[in-house]
Amino acid sequence: MNRKNEFLESCVVIDTETTQIIGDKTPELLELGYGLYVNGEWVINSELHNATIPITPETSFFNNITQSMVDGKPIFSENINPIPAATDHINPLVAVAHNASFDGLVMSQYGYNPEWICTLEIARKLFMNDEDILNLKQPYLRYKFGILVDADIVLHRTDGDVLICGHLLSILIDMLEVLDIVNDDSPYAPQIIEWLKIPAIVNKYDFGKYKGDIIMDTVDVSHLKWLLWGPMKDPSNPKSLPVMETMQVDSSFYNRHLYYTVLKAYNKRTNSNIRFEISA
């Protein structure tokens, strides 16, 4: 068995559909879908679940799940084993999702805390500077890479999203192999997890008044300083910023690649030496 297939067979691809996000409360699971790679194909399972709060029209608009569809279904927290078909899987499982930070948050409230690999993060690192890739959302990447699935698959339902994510994962692994980001000397999962921890340089701004500007060379230094100051959780006096030795960024922060780039640019333009560290 080659390393790619070994890796795919060690994965469980997961997608969740949930109740509406209200404040800082983690949404409840309405549908769980998961897929295992068996004999060269993705085998998909999905189940609907009720919740302790009613499904709103806003929720149904997004995920096509209505209250009548889950009436009489068990609440997910009542389930003993969240992914029963994966229990007897022979390889240690790595969970994969597109935007795993969300699915991981949802699943963690039910005690499911595996190692996660995020196809959105893989795509972000591979394509953040590729002007031919206009969007990193899964539906766009599905059509961009010609992922062929049944035409009647409904977006934002877990069985279809899991199948598409599985095929996307396979395509992304091919790219990682071509770029020598993974090699067959050792299993792929640990290599990918470590690679995803390393931030990358973002070439251009894609928003605001500096949209299209080269961050390392053309963005105003005062704006770079503001960007560094704004997102930090425990900032010190802004006047001390140039002499700070370390600035920590939460490892789950959505766009740590951008802030890594901004920090590199700030150091370059001000002859500073602030180090970038990812907190646990």
C-alpha cells in the first residue's frame, strides 16, 4: 500500500450541521456525517439529530434541515459512540474537515477530541498567493478541481459535503506530494500536521485600502503597527512594540499567515527583531 492510500485509510472525514450560533454558545449538532476510505472509495454515513432548542427558519435556510425532519430523533448528546462505524477501523483515525476549527469545536462538546487536519488550511497554505484560485470555500474548490459527484447532492448536508471533502483531500495530497511537502519516508499525517503549524508569507493584501499591495514592501509602517497591535490578546504599551522580543498568536487564529507576514514586514521596515511564536 502506498503512503497516500495509507493516509486516506487512517482518516475519518467529518462534517457537521448545527443549530444557529447564538452569542458565544457552541451550537448543537443537528446532523453528523462521516466518511471512511475503504477499498479505494469513500463510504459515507450520516444521521439526523434533534436539539434542545427549536430549529429556526434561518438555520433551515442555511442547512436545509427543518424541525419536522428531526422530530423524534435522539439528541446527539444522548449517543454513546459518536462515530460507531469507525470503532473497528484498523488504523488510528485522524479527523479531517473543511474548516476543522468549527467542526472540532462542535464535536468537542460531546467528548470527541481527535487529532484534526483541515482541508481549508491546506488549501489556504497552497493557494493563498495563487491568483487563479478565487475562493477557498469547498463548493468553489469542488468545481475548480472538477470533483465529480452526483448532481443532486445538496450543499450544506453532511453526506454530500463529506464526499466532496474526501475527494478534495485526495487532490490536495497529490499536490503535497508533487511539491515534496510530504515524502514517503514516514506516514503522511504527522508531516501534514507539522507543516500546517508553520505560517507562510502572504504576498498581497486582499482587502481594505491596501488591497493588491505587496505587504512586505509597500504597506505603510504605521498600518503594519496597527495590525500587529489590534489582534493581540494581551498587548503591552504600544510604544514598547518595537523592542518586544516575542509576540504570541493563538494557533487557532483564522489568519495567522497574514499576521506572520505583517510581523516579518514590520521587522524588515523598522530593523526590529520581534519573534513570532504560536501559543499552545
